[in-house]
Amino acid sequence: MAKELKHLTKRSENYSQWYNELVVKADLAEQSAVRGCMVIKPYGYAIWEKMQQTLDRMFKETGVQNAYFPLLIPKSFLCREAEHVEGFAKECAVVTHYRLKNDPDGKGVVVDPEARLEEELIVRPTSETIIWGTYKNWIHSWRDLPVLVNQWANVMRWEMRTRMFLRTAEFLWQEGHCAHATAEESEARTVQMINLYADFAEKYMAMPVIQGVKSESERFAGALNTYTIEALMQDGKALQSGTSHNLGQNFAKAFDVTFVNKENKPELVWANSWGVSTRLMGALIMTHSDDNGLVLPPHLAPIQVVIVPIYKDNEGLKAISDKVRPLVDELRAKGISVKYDDADNKRPGFKFADYELKGVPVRLAIGQRDLENGTCEIMRRDTLEKETVGFDGIADHIANELEDIQSNLFEKARKFRDDNIYVVDTYDQFKEQIEKGGFILAHWDGTPETEEKIKAETKATIRCIPLEGDETPGVDMITGKPSKRRVLFARSY
């Protein structure tokens, strides 16, 4: 077992420390010289790239096109939509000057006081304002609609208490911004995208999610409605994993984006926005990984199969390599990413532990005796089970194993999620259960006052009003007032 693996904190001892250590030890990311920001390392970025490529394909299948908008937003743009600016004001980084100069005292460089901007620029916390300022130039007639645009970008939201991937000052994401002629079309797109996120989470991340609508206090700033997918992490906390917002006509009003309809009358455009971020990396880690390191679902693993030769001399390595190379070609022809690690600067035992730590789904070990027997050893990362199998037909066997691992990870996560959903009727039951973690279904009277009381006293929030589930009316667990249905509570990241 590699030294790095020996020193990985167990989840049961300190879940937060386990997570922070795993991100670093598995070569996903590290802290940067800029407070609150991280460096995403090549292996971590390779996972994000697979997420990005898959989502990008899924978006484009619905008619969405990619574009890019400026990083810097004029302050006056943010002022046009009051609720929006209020929601982000405390998180904004502001550019006030455009030039540096040499310090007269010879101490490096200083901001040139003569170079103050006439109008401050905001490093984008999100791009609704700059995009809707642009859409005014794009949209004039009903023939110009819909506009279905997505942007892959970075954003900045000033955070002092950060955790890599989960909450950082700068993070990567995609933000879709669509413009429609009717309220019905905009709502349909809003729902379509949250369904798409749920499909991605479950089919690629192997992460079960609950779809729902946010309460008014938890909505995106400036939205009429926010749809969300909520996942449950192994420590019993919820993680918001994707959102889709129906923005109504608020941004069209703020930026005067109108179009002439088929009756030749002017109308305001209807809007929605939707996004996921590198927070999905945190979700992936915390949903599946164990005390031995990362566990990656094959559909998103940068390396799906690693082959490690075990040999005594160069002649033995050559014999193994001659046998393995056709298998590597056959696996790649099936679309499976495979690495043949014949590097001679690390022992097989170190390689085994390292790939286990990095969550590679399938490991093959083949030695000189295996060559004689026509076999190899396969280990699955999800179960850590090993088996010796014949070399003939091994490519098909591996392909089947990968799909089985994908299914197994989803079912394991789904069972954990379902086993940790609790239905409570009293506030005492609620307070007792929230300390243990998990999702709680409880009645709520629909008032922000009750919602705030629960949040202040228990640190639990309404994660969503589920789109599916028990809609039986009841009474609020605190006020006794009528409740239309149970809503989903949890403590969250």
C-alpha cells in the first residue's frame, strides 16, 4: 500500500478532513497563491472535461449553441435589476483602476491613482446582466426567437470560507441563457434543462437526485421560479447539484428587450437561465469514494482501465507487452480509455495503490506466469474484488464489467439515499433527526417566517418542494397551520 494511502483519514473519523485530503492526494486540485482560489490539476481537470464534453453534447442535442461574453460587467448593468444585484452585491469583486506604475519608493508596483475608471467594472458573479444587455441588439422580431445560448466560463463570488470544488471564490461552470416569445416556451425550456441535469447526474455521475422547486427565499436572485436537483452525500448533508431558473420578463424589462410579435405588436421577451459548476466534482467525490480513495463511475473516469505488467526482466516485459498491445487496441476500438503502465520507475505495488487512490474503475495485472496460463487478474474498484479470468474474450468481459460497475455505483448510492429519507411529523422529531443527517420530509405552512425559524434553530433549509412524491395535505410541525404537502429539508453544503 502506497504511503499516500496509509495517511488518508477515514470518513468515520473526520469526513471533512477525509474529503480535503482526498482532493489533494488523488491529484485533483490544490490550494493556490490566491486566497479562496484553487488550482485544478490535470487529473482533476480530465474528469471535469468529461463532464463538460458530455453536457455540451446533451445541450447541443436540444438546439443550444455556445457563445462567450465578457468577464467584466459595468456596475450600471447590475443596478438595473434590483433583486438581482441585492442577491450578489456582497460577493462581487470590483475593478476600479486600469493601470499600475512603479512605486516611487522602489517597492515594486502600486495602483496608479490617475488611472481610475469612470465606471467600476464587476468581475462576473453570473452573466444575466451582460447577456441581456447584448440580447437587446440581437432580438427585434419573433423571427429572432428563441435564442438558445450557453457559455462555458469562470465566475467570481467572493468567498472567505472555502473548500475545493464545493465553494471557492473563482469556479468554472456553464450558464445557459435562453430567450423566448412566450411564457409557456420559457417554462418548458426551464423544466427541460433541469430534467437534462437529472439525467446527467444519474446516468453519468451514477448519483441519484431529487428534483424540485426552491422556496421563495431560496430562489435565484431575480427569478420567478428555481428548479433544482438535490443529492445526498455520505455524511448526510445535501448538495445542490444543478439549477434552472424561470426569469419571467424581469431582465427583459430591465434591459428593454422587446420583439415585434406575429400580430406586429411589441412584447417583452421571456427568459430562463440554467447552470452547473465544478461543484459537481465535489458531488462525485462525496457520493462514491471510500476510505481507500476515489471511486469513479466508468462513464466519467479519465482512465477506465489500467493494465500493470509484473515482470522480472526486460525479456519478461517484452513478452507481456506483445500480449497486451492488441488488447489495448481492441479496448480503444470499443471507446474504452485504457492505460498500459509499463513505467519502470515505480513498483507494481505502488502502482496498484496509486490507481486505487485515483479511482480507476478496472485494474488488470498480468505477469509472466499469467502468460503461460493464458490468464490475467482483474480488480474492480467499486468492490475491491479480484478474479482471475482467461485472456480470450477479455475485452468484452471488461466492457461488461465497466457497465456493471456504473450500475452498481448508482444502485448503491440510490439505496443509501432512500435509506436516509425520513418522514417526521413533529418539530421534536425533526430536531432529533437533523442532528443525525439525511433528507427529512416534513409539512411546512409556506411562510418565510417558519422557514427562517427552522433555519436559525437547526441550520436546516428547505432543499426543495419535490416535483414527485406524497402531496397529501397536513399541518405544519411548528405552527399547526395547514400545509399543502411535505417538503424536503436537510443541512447542506
